[in-house]
Amino acid sequence: MDDMILITGIGSGIGAETARLLEGEAALIGVDRDGDPGRVRAELHRFDVRNREAWHGLAATLRSRSERLRAVVHNAGTAEIAPVPEVQYEDFRRVIETNLDATFLATQALWDRITADGTSVVCVASVAAVVGQDAAAGYVASKGGLVAMVRALAVELAPHGARINAVSPGSTDTPLLRRHFERIPDGETARARLEARQPLGRLMVPGDIAPVVAFLAGPGSIGMNGANVVVDGGLTATFDYGTTFAGGGRR
């Protein structure tokens, strides 16, 4: 194939679904700390996205390739859901480093390829970038910072013919979210409450998000740069007035 597409967090969730959609279009290069791309054919590099030296090592490997780096998808992410007094500073830093710093490290390491190849960079952010979320200060800060950095990098990359955009999913049924509900008391009830708040009546799934990521990674989105595309089933378009605002029923 003449093109390469690099996807972080390729082993599960949105990353795995995006890889499935893009498999026939380019040679896939996956980065994942402990996941496995499964049936998708990808060249897997196993490292933590916070590792600066690993990014420079991968950049050196790609520098020798003749294929064009068509897209880079930053999908790897983590969360720490807990009230501020209960959060260890080390966990706060881990969230910031994984969700925000890693994109900077990768962009810096791959800068020569991105600017030479006119690469499309896609960052998987979150609706937490545009609205608040209880007990998630680090996660909200990391995703808000990511979307802000996308805007800054869009300006810096544009003169080179490269571009960068963000996708902000709503509450999405991924292994990360499932692990959260498994850890907290009465997780089943908490999940049911979250589902009830969704205008669609269900959580988003990776298959809702991946086509938008794939679109931004492709030539059809050539005019988009610095955008943040919200894919949340209408969640952030709503305001929960509760059950009594309208007088308890229809009129």
C-alpha cells in the first residue's frame, strides 16, 4: 500500500473499530500498551504513549519508510473518576500525560513526517472538553486542553499542508467505561442512570464514533482543520430540567 495510518489505542474500543474501517485503505501501524488489534492486520508497537523515547524510536522507524503517513489517530486515553480530595496527584498527572501530553510528544517526534506528507491528525477528545463532569477534574482538564491544543496546532500545521481535528464522543460503551462501572459501588444503577440521560436512550458505541474519525483521516475532510466534531447523540444539546419543570406532565 502507498499510505500508512497510525492509530494509538488500537487494541480496543474506538481505536479497534477505526482500524477495522480503515484496514483496506492503508498499511496500519498500531500503538497499544497492552491491547491486541485482533483480526485487524496491523504492525503493532507496544509501548505507553507517555514514553517520549518510544515515540522518537517509532519516528526513526517511519522515517525510513517510503509510504506516505496519511493519518495519525490519537485514540489512547485514560480516566480517573473520583472527587478531588480522593485523587492522588500521581493519578491526576497520569491522566494529563496520557490524554494531553502524549499527543504533543507524538506530534513533536513525527513533525518531519507530518509536515512533509500533509498528514491528517485526528484526536479523540470527549464532550468533557466542552461541558463539566462531576468527579473528573483531571479528565476534563486533559480533554479540554487537548481540544485547545488542536486549535493551536491547526494554525501551525496549515502552512505545511497538514491538518489536525478533534472528535468529541459522548458517553461511549468502551472497555474503559465498563471498567469504571465495575469498580464503583452499585455500578449497574449508575450505568442505568447514565443511559437514561441520553437522548437516544442508550450509550454511544465505538461504531457510532469510528466513521467520523475515519472521515477526518481521509481526503473527504480536506477543508477541515482545527475543528472539534461532537458525536454524542444529542447529549450536550440538552439540559436536564428534572421531572417537575413542566408541571409533571404534558399539556
